[in-house]
Amino acid sequence: MAKKEPSKKHSEVLENTVQAFKNAFDNHIHHSLARDEHTVTKHEKFLAVAYAVRDRLIDRWIKTQETYYEKDVKRVYYLSLEFLIGRTLGNSVLNLDVESAVEEAVAELGMTLEELREEEVDAGLGNGGLGRLAACFLDSMATLELPATGMGIRYEYGMFNQKIKDGQQEELPDNWLRLPNPWEIARPANAIKVPFGGYVVTWTDDKGKLRNRWETKDYVLALPYDTPIPGYRNNTVNNLRLWSAQSADEFGLAYFNNGDYLAAVQDMELSETISKVLYPNDSSVNGKILRLRQQYFLCAASLQDIVRRFKKLHDGEWKLFPDKVAIQLNDTHPAISIAELMRILLDDEGLEWDEAWDIVTRTFAYTNHTLMPEALEKWPVSFFEKLLPRHLQIIYEINARFLAKVSLKWPGDTARLSRMSLIQEGGEKMIRMAYLSIVGSYAVNGVAALHSDLLKTSLFKDFYEFWPEKFNNKTNGVTPRRWVRKANPAMSALVSSKIGDNWVKDFSEIKKLEKFAEDAKFRKEFMAVKLENKKRLAAYLKQTQNVDVNVNTLFDIQVKRIHEYKRQLLNILHVIHLYLQIKDGKKVTPRTVMIGGKSAPGYWMAKQIIRLANAVGAIIDSDPDCKGKLQMIFLENYRVSFAEKIIPAADLSEQISTSGTEASGTGNMKFAMNGALTIGTLDGANVEMREEIGADNFFLFGLTVEEVQELLAKGYRPRDFYEKDDDLRRVLDLINSGFFCPDHPETFRPIVEKLLSSDPFLLLADFRSYVECQEKVAKAYADKDKWAKMAILNAARMGKFSSDRTIEQYAKEIWQTKACPISIK
Ligand code: OX2
């Protein structure tokens, strides 16, 4: 018998030459996709390229995970119900530094990389800012070589696709996994059992101590799917672990044994619905029990996984846990983790309460993303009784101990006790998830300076008085790799030709561009790039929505979720005002106003706003007087890959929320980085952007937070503004007259009625200031050269808003984690 070859450890990494990529495409077309050159489809070519790139990621991924393990580093786990990744191919190719090799090799397939990129479907596992922030953070954590893992849910259906039919939003399911997802690797061997329901058993251990145990027969399996997350031009490849729900074997077995086959299969389906669909609500809660199941499913699977990894190196050394693990809660959605870790430490590991609580409160940190009351999660106690009885006990105990401490500090202050209780009494008893998050975490942060201050003075005032040291700010950021380098290749090339390309890694270097604002030739080049980007968007709009836009007009863009507080309606009121100006024969600066974004399916008013935008757009379109002067377009199905085309083409970015309502905003940052000027209020991160960019290069309008609060306190009467402002009155009267919907003239009356009666977001109070500010914008745009200067200064002064800066602060000030460089040799 032939002697067995000694097994070779697979440690060599694949080559990145053009030839190596060509061979890899060939190989994947044949062996992974079972196609030949005659039968391979465009999409399969994309898959072959993606597999070839993935192979290279995997080499580094394995090495990264090995190194973390060998060095026994402190790890960060970023827990989030949403990761809005978008497409991956372009980003991976960029970060791996194989752009030119892949580009050249792809030519062999008769395609360009750009064409192939269009084949990829977005991974739309998030609603908006919160989910996209998580995706930017993954990119930054890998780029900064931090030992970090993202954990979330692998929804079978992501954010719905928006169709505009007869001017109204329709939702279509996003069946993104119908086509194979080349980036993920299933790990069924690492599946985890997640219990639900059942009851709590109290028992006595051999030392005579009373202990608790959660018992149930109801389990769901959590299957991990891993996606590699490469850093920018280092060897780090971190992991994004998404859990998919599958029925646990034993679950259906009883039925199978009883011979009721169909009932068994039905029950299996029930458990699999947990990861079926993303709840499409941004900044508002959904009180459905399935959503609570999703949340616990993520928490239970993630915590078991985290604990298992810790025990591999440190079994029994529980005191070490906070030195090896930091868990960041992306809003309160994964807050049950706090109770889950307590349950594991108390019931499974046998720790005492004080020991366990000390570990928990040195492990978790919580990020708050909103002040909006409708987004503050509260779960009925009855849901917990049904689904998570042991966690309910634990939360009661946490609450009792916490309130005892509060009452020591403020004896007899019962009002404060009931305000601060984790349990809201009066009416149906509810668990306040934000309070659980604060009590169970060692750090609590807001996402922009203003927002973090408002947390301390309003929403969490009592908690701030009790634990001032827990509260801190981490101003959001976005990754310059995706949002400048990838989305805007032409501007990136121009910038790099002047200041080198290290800004992609160290975005503070973008400041070097400032001096070129004074260079007339550069200004021309910069605006030529903008024009190219506008043409690229125009071509895409023609192809997808069959609309013609004039690229020589001011591109005035507002893209984000549709929400009353974001005030798309104020934007529309201004457009109607411009329309009336044109009808009066006044001269206007030619503009193309674009509004895009999804409404939550059940949010009636947001849907009316979409409808109004489309109706006004259609009237303007049909009016020859407006030709070449004014156009309004609703951008259908706004999503990450669309944003990458829209944002580089903008001249003006609309960031017009009522002061005090938008926690940060991140779209605002993406626009400014790409050389758009902002018209905005002093809200969220706009405040800090304006500080950096300079007041002269920012179009500010509207009431400040203090003025808003004052106006509301003295009794806001929107009708007063209507009565004293002729332009405003004309606009509202025109809507009310049915002009924009002649067949059903009553359609938009509820919008006007709400504005005149309550107007909770103060559109009427800010209208005059907004219109005047827009006049300044129009004037400024007429002076092309001056505008170019301002645009360059905007791009050049956005260094602070890289998510690398944000993540550096999280790592240093919250997580206490350090970079762990990876060597592939
Ligand atoms: C969003 C906030 O509305 C937005 O202001 C912020 O920029 C983003 O989170 C990232 O921090 N759901 N989405 C948000 O908050 C919640 C809750």
C-alpha cells in the first residue's frame, strides 16, 4: 500500500494576479455553477466572480479568527436586529486591493466590473439609519483591526421593495435569497437551541441553596450563517454572524410519532417564521409577539455562542468575562440579552446574584438612537409571562434591587421611584426596555452631541442624576470606503490626484483638499465631476423610471425614510410655493427636486405624503410654464445601492427635521462628503457638521431646540402662521382646493387639516425661514464658481464624520479593546 502523504496544512493564501482570477472564474463557472461558456448567464458570471473573491476573503478570515483565539484578545460583539449591508462585491474588491486585477480578468467574461456589480441584489436587512450605521461600523471595526463580531438575524425577506403605482406606495416582498447569496457560509454544525415558553422550576442544590431552572419543550434551532467582513487593505477579515430559525428536531417528533405528519410540518413552519421577515418600521415600535420572539432568538443564540467561545479558553474563570467580552446593544432591540446573561450565570453556571450582576454590568453598553416617544420599546408583562417566564423573574429582581438603591439616594421620593421603575404600572403592566438597558449597562451613549445632551436633560434625566458617569456621546460617522471611494469613483480619483489616496484609510487627511478650494482649475474639475455624476443618475432614472431630468438644474435631494418629523412635507410645501412663483411670472433658479424613501406600510400619514409628492410632481410636469425651471421626482425604491448613485449627484442635501427630533442623521454626512451643500436645521449631527464646515458654507434655517420647546410650552397655534403669511396660505389653500387631485379633491385635505390644527412638527412655524433660506440657496447656485468653492470646502471638512473616528472612540472609551493586526505569512 502506498504511503500516505503527510497532510498539508492549508495556510497558503490564493494569488491575486489577473491569471489567478481568470482561472478562478473558469473554475467556479464549471465546478461551482456547472455551466460552460455557452450556457453561463450574466448573473452566474457575477456569482463566479463573487466566489473567486470570497475564496480570498476566506484565507484571511480563517487566519484572523485563529489569531484572535491564539492571542486571547478582548472581543466586541455588536448586537443588532438590523444590518443594512447593501451590495458586497465592490466593497470587498476595494478592501482586498484587487480592483485592477479583477477588472482586467472580468474583461475575459466580456463584462465590466461595474456591470457585474449591478447583478448583485442588496442585502436589505435593515430599515434605515440604524441598520446602515451597523454596516458602516462593521467596515470600520475591520479596518481598525479590532476583534469584533456582528450578530443579527438572517431574515429571509429583507426590507420590502417599494413600487409606486398610481402615485402611491405599494410593498413587494424582498425575496433576496431566491438567488444564491455567495457571501454567506452556513454553519449547521454550530446550531444553537433557543427555548421559549414553559415554566420555572425551583429546586435545592446539594448545598441546600434554592435555585431556579427554566423548563420547556418548546425549542427553536438557531443556525448561524457567517459573512466575511474585510478591513481596508489589511489582512483582517471579521465575521458577521446572522442566525436563521429552523425547527428543532425534537419539537415535531411527538407529532411524527403520533402519526400526525401534517400537524408536525405545520409546527415546524411556525418556528421558522421567527427569521422570516424584517419588521419594516423605522423609529417606531411594533408590539407584536413575533417581534419579541425575534429579539429573544437573537439574544439567546448570540449569548450562548459568546459564552461558549469564552469558556473554551476560560472555563470557570467568570471574573475574567468583562475583560474578554464587550457587548454593544444597538438600541434596545437586543436588551433582553441583559436578562439572558443573568439567567445563564445564575441558573446554568451557578453563580450568586451579586457576582453575576457585577459581570453583566461590566459587559454591556447601550446606544440610544432616538428620542421619539413612539420608538421607545415597552413589552407587556403578559408577553414575558407567556414566552420568557424566567427572564421576567430576573427583570423583577433587577428592578427591586435597583429601586432599593434609588430610594436610598432619594428617601421618600415615590414619584421618582415610579418614574424610574423598569415596570410601568397603571393600565397594562409594561417592561421599559430602555431602562433595563441603562440599569444593565456600564455605558449609555447618544449618537450626536445634541442628542446625547437631550438624553441627559429630558428622556433619561432621572437616570443621569443617578449615574452621571454612565452617560456619554459618540457622534455617528459613515464609512468613506463605500460612501466616497466606491460611490464616487470620479471624485475619488480627482481628490487622490491632488492629495494622494491615504484619505481612504485615514479620512482626517481629506482636510488637505481645503486649499484647492482656492484653485480655479480644480474648482472646474470638481464641478465637472459633479456634472458627470448627475448625468450618471439621470441615465439611471431614465432607464428605471423612464423620466427625463435636466442635469443643468440644481439637484435638490431629500432621501431617507418618510416620517412626519423628517418633514418631507415642508419640502413639498416649498416646491408648491416655487410653482406658484413661476405661475406669477417670477424668475426662479432652475431646480430638480427629488424625494425618495419608504414609508412603514401601516403609517397612513407618511403614505399620504408620498402620494402628495407624486401628485404635485405630475402637475408640475404637465405644466409647460415649468419646463426647464422646476421638476419634482419621487425616487422609487430607495435603498443602499440606489443611494450610492443618488448621493454623488446632489447639489443640495435636505436635512430639515424639526430641531430636537433627529438623533443624528447619517445621510447628511454622506451628502456633504460628496460635495453637496446642506440646507438644514440645528438638529442631530447637522450641528457638528456646521461647526466643522463653517457657518458660511451651510444653509441654516428654522427654530432651535430651545425655541421649539418655548413655542410648544406657550401653546403653539399653527393657524396664526397660516393667517399672517400670504405665501403659506396660498400653498395650503391650493392643496385644500383639490387642485393636485381633481378626481378626488378631498384626498389631501387631512394633511392640511393636521397642519392647521396641531402641526406637531412645526412646519408652519418654520415655513418662512425655510423659504427665505431656499432663496439664498438659489442665489448662491447662480454663482457657479462660489458654489464650487463651498462644495469643495464641504467635502474637505468632513474628516470628523468617518465611522473610523466613531469606532476609535467606542474602542477606547467604551470597549477597552485594542487593534490586533493579522499576518498571513
Ligand atoms: C436612527 C435615527 O433616527 C437617526 O437619527 C440616526 O442617525 C440613526 O438611527 C443611526 O444612529 N431607528 N432608527 C434610528 O433610530 C431608531 C430607533
